[in-house]
Amino acid sequence: MALPKLLISEEKIAEKVDSLARKLASELEGSSTILVGLLTGSVVFLSDLMRRLSHYGLLLEVDFMIISSYNDSGESSGSIDIVQDVRIDMTGRTALLVDDIVDTGRTLNEARRRLYDKGAAKVITCALLDKPARRKIDIKPDYVGFIIENKFVVGYGLDAGNRYRQLPYIATLEE
Ligand code: IMP
Ligand code: MG
């Protein structure tokens, strides 16, 4: 069985989340922001990020979307499904769209388009991890925690077949 091998420690993640929150709080100050998380992978990052945003004085509303682009074997299928949409009215609002990782870029691109279609005035994108080598769609998140190599990673919300999400660090899976 594949064993998780540490790639990014809890401490490094916490420092990064803090610095992202500081920058985001200053950019978003004064705007009426809705934090939109993409389930399920973003939950751990999102819950840490929103508490750091609160620490830096940014108050926001929180909503979620479920977008599916991956089949059960973890391969991007190329087609995107909106399984669950946001419920808060986006009209004229600023959305802070948060995901765990940007891979081909399809998920973030589709979610961003959906939020603009629903009337958001501005969508700011933020991902903890970015794998630019795998990009299929020309999209660059506005805020990125770590740029990583083309390796499959788990932990801190990210899964392999629904396992490993609860690891407090980011790991690669090695045979
Ligand atoms: P994209 O649409 O190809 O950019 O895929 C983004 C989604 O795929 C993310 O929201 C993750 O849920 C998932 N994903 C991409 N790469 C990984 C990985 O290395 N580990 C776990 N999940 C991943
Ligand atoms: Mg995901």
C-alpha cells in the first residue's frame, strides 16, 4: 500500500495560511465578501483561512459549491458537473473562491465562471497548492500558497479515493 511521505509540514502550512490571510484581508477590506469553498478538498484550508481572516479583521459570509471533474480513479474526466451550487445571492458581491489545489484548471475556471454568471461583481481566486505543469486551461489563481511539482498529493483536505483528508500536513504517496 502507498504510504504518505511528508511534503509540506503543519508549521509551513500555518505560516503560509497566515500570510495569505494578511494579504487577502487587506485586498478585501471594505468589500462585501462571500467566501466560496469548493467541497470537499478545500474544507481544511478554508476553515483555517477564514479564522486567520477574522484575526486580520475581515468579516465575511461563507458558502460552498460542489464541482465534480474527477472520476473515481482520480483522473480528470475533462467534463465538469455542478453538483451543488451556492445558495447566497451573489449579485454585486465579491466572491473569494477557495480550492485546495489547481491542477488542469478546469474546476477553478468553471466555478469562477459560474459565480460571474450568478452576478458576482468580482471573483478573487485562491488555492493552497498549484501544479502548473498539469494546466489545460489558461488560468492562474490570484493567490497561491505553494507551487508544487507534478506529483499526486494528499492530506490537509486532499484525498486519494476519499482517504488521507484528515492528515494535518501535505504528503505525497509513495509505493
Ligand atoms: P482541476 O479541475 O484539474 O484543476 O482539478 C482540481 C481538483 O482536482 C481539486 O479541487 C482537487 O480536488 C483535485 N486534485 C487535483 N490534483 C490533486 C492531487 O494531487 N491530490 C488530490 N486531489 C487533487
Ligand atoms: Mg476538489
